[in-house]
Amino acid sequence: MTLEYNLTETGITIFNIYDVSGRIVKEQILNAENKKETISAESLNAGLYYYTISVNGNRVVASKLVIIK
């Protein structure tokens, strides 16, 4: 899947995907300057997940994600 983002903050940027139990099932460091990143979801089962993007430890984006296979 392709993640597109526009962040006003710079620093260590981390993308996390959580299952419905709140466990991190995927973590990837992003380059905040790229604005676009390819994330592999092959290891994830179909279903509902939540994701966050954090910059320097501060959550700046949080939303739902549905994986359909």
C-alpha cells in the first residue's frame, strides 16, 4: 500500500499499525521529507486496524485502516 502524508514537523517519524487489541503489528520509520512511502501489508490479515504517525514521539496522525485481500 502507498501512504501519502504532509507533515509540518520534522524529526524521527514513525508509522505504526495496531490491531484491534492495541498491539503494534507493524512499525516503519518514515522520511518526513518524502511525503510518500510504500508500506508492505502482506503480513497482515484482512480486517480493521488503526494507525498512527508520530514525529519525535508526538502523535500527529491517528486513523483507521481496513485491509482487504
